[in-house]
Amino acid sequence: MNNIYRLIIFFPFFVLGCAPNVFDENKVIQKMDNLDMNIFSKTGVKIYSIKSPYSTYNDDFEFQLKNTTINIFNGEETKYIIYSDESTLSDNNKLLKLKGNVKLKTLKQDEDNLYADNFIWNIEENKYLLEGNIRFENKNIILNSEKAKLGSDNIIEFFNPVKYLVKDKNKENKYEINSENAYYNLKTESVSFEAKDKRVRSIIYF
């Protein structure tokens, strides 16, 4: 997914077709039902797909989508699935912004889920930014913060303040760590903490 310079769009004929044009001052807005769109790199590798039951786009090819489902691919396999209430695809399909009940999940046996109010994906740089009520959760841990970044190295960086909760076998809180920053590695399922101005603080539950 790196070094993407041009994106080729394949429209599967906009399933169920398009509604009549809507004229908004100097822009023409096209309405579509049941959008199912695949985005490819210039070498023909599928980067991601987008599905939406209702969407619009204007003459600048900026898409506004409702109830969005996005599949991000790594080769032939789906790497992440992302859901949101709304999304905007712009900048020649290189910038994707999602908002409202954003959920990103991995397709591994022990599923990881990452929640946020807002999500921004810079597709060319392969960087993900999440803001507002961040919660990362799997069967073992919960990480909370107000901002997080996910890069191509599969490491999620959580920004100050960070609350880290470890669950026991009954999924109850076992202990808590508070820190300025935390780093979670999706591959190794390990977490590290960093604090420049304050010490890392731990709370153990009995």
C-alpha cells in the first residue's frame, strides 16, 4: 500500500443506478444508491473498497457517503474493516475522512477493535489519524485516549492522556496504567509507555 502515486477507480455501474442531478449554485451533485466502489493502484493492486447505501458526488469528484463500510487490503487479504456514520472521499481519492461511530477492526483470531469519533486516512502516505473518544479493545486490554495514530508499521500511538486497562479471564479490570503516551504493536500484541513530564502511574485491582 506504499508509494501510491495514482489511483484508478472502477465503478461497478453504481448498483441500482444514479438519481437525477441536483444543482447547487455552481456545482452539480449526483446522487447514488448502493455505491460499491473499488480503488486500485496504478499497478492494478486493490487498495481499498467502499460501500454505502446512499452517497453523492460533485463535479470535483468529492464523495459524501452515509453508513460507510470500508475494506482496506494488504495484497489479496483484507487488513482492516472500517465502519462510520458518514465519510468524505476527496483529493483525487487520496484523502478519506470518516466521522460518527467510527470502528476499525482487524480480521485476526483475537479481534482488535479501535473506536473513535473521527478518522482521517492519508492514502498516499498510508497514515491513519483518529480523534475523539479513542478506545482500543481486545479480549485482554482496553486503551483510552483522545488521539491516536496508526502507521504502516502496525503500531498504534496513543496520545496524552492515556488510560490502559488489563482484563482478567473474567474480563474484569485487573490493573490500570495511566501515562502520557502508549504504543501498541498489533503484530506482537505488546504495549509500551512513555512519559516526558509525569511518571507512569499504575493501579492494581484486587
